[in-house]
Amino acid sequence: MESLRLRRICAVVVMTAALAGCDGSRSGPGGDAPGTRRVHANGLQLSVQEGPCLAAADALPRETYAVALTATGFALVPCSNRYRRQPFNISVQLLETPPKSTGYRFRYLGAGRIVWYRASHSEEGGSSGFEWDVEAFERVGKRWIHYSEEKLAEDEPDELWEIAQGTRYAPAQ
């Protein structure tokens, strides 16, 4: 009996040591260790925890993404989508002109960065929650970064804010 108890304690100690780097640290945007950094030709920069989309992606300490370039920015697909009944996507685009409306809510991202946003949902989501539509806009000089996410969820989606933390605009000089 004592031997079994000792083996369990050892297993817990080994697992705690193995997960110590994953649990409290944030790699990627805003953390100590950088995520994958993508730079678009228009100057938009994205740092996000990028794939590979492993079979055990749901066991990772935080979401990883498959990132694709678009004409004006990036399209992000969470690796965990393969396990969801209702997959979702996130888009980050650089706008040449100001948006018609930015929304009345705001979120402070740190370092003087403010994102204006609107979040709406329909009651038609069914058993998986509401159909959320979140659009956010960040002014960067004379341009705007447009973030968008559509997701079926019980509560307002928050993946967009992590992506926004790792996004910058640095135009070529």
C-alpha cells in the first residue's frame, strides 16, 4: 500500500515538473517567449502561437493556429476546430480607409493601445450557445486594423483579444 502511495506521489511530482513551463508562462503575444511572427507586405505583423495542428492539440496549454496570408492581412484557423461541431475563424485585416462604425465598447490592450469593438449575438445558436459576431477596430496612424470573429459559444468569445495583443502595424519606410 505504501509503495503504491509513493508511486502516485512520484508521478504527481514528475507531471508537475513537466508542466511547470506550460502552466504559468505565456509564450506568444505578450509573453516572454515569442510565438511565430508573420509579416505581411502591407506592414501588418502578427505574433501568434502557430501550429503544427497536432492530433493532441486539445492537450496543449493554449490554442495554436494555422495562419494564412490574405490580400490585406491574415486568416487564422484554430487547430482545435477539428474537434468542434461548429468551427470558427478569426480574421485580421489592414484597412486603407476608416470604418463606417467602430462600435461603442472599448478594450485596453496595454502600451497605449485601445481597440473599439461591437459584439452581437443571435438567440439561434441552439445547444452550443449563441452565434456571436465580434468586430474590433484599432487605429494605427492613418489606417485601421480590423479584427473579426464569428463563433458559436455560450459567452462572448475571447480569442480575438489574444490575437490583437500579438498584432502590430509597422509600415515600410
